[in-house]
Amino acid sequence: MTLGKRKAAAIAAICLALLAAGVTLACAMLVPAVAGDAAVVLLIDGDDTRDSVSVRLDSLLKPLPAWGVSLAGNMAGMPVRTGHYVLTGDDSALDVFYKLRGGLQQPVDLVVPSVRTSGQLAARLASQLMLDSASIARALGDSAVCARHGFTRQTMPAMFIPDTYEVYWDTGVDRLLSRMHREYDAFWNERRRAKAEALGMTPLEVSVLASIVDEETAIDDEKPTVAGLYVNRLRRGMPLQADPTVKYAVGDFGLQRILHKHLQVDSPYNTYLHPGLPPGPIRVPSVAGIDAVLDCERHDYLYMCAKEDFSGRHNFASTLARHNANAARYRRALDRRGIR
């Protein structure tokens, strides 16, 4: 065979190989990619590279489509875009490629919980997002960040309205806080603001009182009664004397028995020592708690004490004498259980 013929044969072989590779790649890109019929989720965070994404695709997709997506991505110089990607059983490798190249992620359901501390809030939010809890906690503790949204570090928990929201998994802290502020404004609509005004309270004051109501009782149908009691005390200029605020001041939510030494803790949150509402909510108030304050029960109760059956409910009283009798029964119940 002459040199010219050998060159022609070599070129033909290369062309055939490229054609075969092209056909193989085309097949790889057009067949269903996901192993099985169920959708799978691919999370890509800021530390991922093309290689790490390829490794994850190997575990989620069929071998040939996974190879096709990785090869196409390398050939196209595809950037790594963070996000929460849902790959369905109907997706071809080409569909997967377009999703990753275009950053076509699916939003996630973010559950904002009613929790007691900013640290708990940061941890719960971070567990559902690409964010780390430290970055959220820093923002919640930054006076300048809080001020941009019209709050202080003490009042910032009131901006979070417990509910489920659709957000992008890779949303940043600033965007998350802006979204929560918009949801806060939407929640405090004209109807709720009118109810707060009728009580002589601002939305923030309602949220602070609601946080106390939430801590006093986990029973929703009792919350309007508790709220009405505290509204009565506020209107009479009486100190709230709310045990949950003492627990918050002490830093021990697990206290089962409030002692005289606890009542002497000098904190602006101790409503036995300081009249009026504390400077901020003692937890992220629930929607049920907020609405319980806005629709608080009209009655003449001024005192409450946990029921001696430990049901979580309370005995209410309009006079100190009746309250003292209720409190004595509860103390005897504590003594019988050895709770000191």
C-alpha cells in the first residue's frame, strides 16, 4: 500500500471513529437518563467542581447518559451552577445537560419554625438551605443588618412568620432576609393591623406578647384566654409577671418550678421586675399566638396558674385570693412529684 493510500485509510478510520463517537454521544444524550422512574435530586453547592458533579451524576444516572452529560459539559465548558436540581424519569441526558448549564433548578419548601432562640432558628433554616447556620446567626446578631429591615437584634425574631415558603436552595442570607421581610409585611395586612390598633398595640408589640402566650400554653384553644389576661394586666398598668419571661432571663427554658431567686434576676426580660412588655419576643411567635392576641378573649381574669393535673392547661382567676388557692393546689402537686 502506498503512502498516500495509507494516509487516506488512516483519515477514513479517524472519520469513522469520530462518527461512531458522535453517534454514541447522540444516543447517550437522547435516551432516558435517570435510573428508574422516580425523580432524583442533585444538590450542587459552592464547593462543587465539574469533576465532583460528574461523580454524583454517576450515582444518579445510567452509565451511558452520565458519561454523555459529563462529556458534553466538558466540551461546552459548562460552568458549575449551584442549586437544587430535580431530575425526572422523563429527562434525557440532554435535558439534564440543559438544566445544569442553564441553572434551571427547582425551588424548595422552606419551613420557618416557631423556635425559642435565634441560634435554633439559624440551625433550622440552614438545615434546609445551602447556607450554613453561622452565616445566618451572624446576620441575625448584626445590628446594622437588623436595622435595614426595621428591627433590632432583640426584635428580629418577630420578622419571621412561621409558615412554608418556596425559595431557591442556594439563596443568600441577604435575599433570604429580604424575602422574610416581604412575607412579614404581607402577613401584617390591613385587617391584622386594624385589630392591633384597636388593642392599642403595634404589630411588634403583638408579636412580643404572642411569644409569651406561646410559651405559656401549647394548647391553641386556650391562647385567646391567656392573651386576654395579659391584655387586661397591660391596660391596668400591672406587671405581666409571666413565668416564661423569667425562664428566658435565666436562660433555662426547662425550669419546672420558678423560685424566689429566679424572680430577682435583673433582666429587662424579667416581667416580675420590669412593667410592660419585654424588649423583644422570647421566641419566634406562632401564627396561632399572634392571632390569639389579635382576637383575645374578653374577660376579667388577671391571674393564671398551671392546673394541678399537669394537663398543660391553666386555672384562671379574677381575684388574688382565688389565684392563691389555685397556686397552693399546684404547689402541693409539685411537692407530691418531688419537683423542687
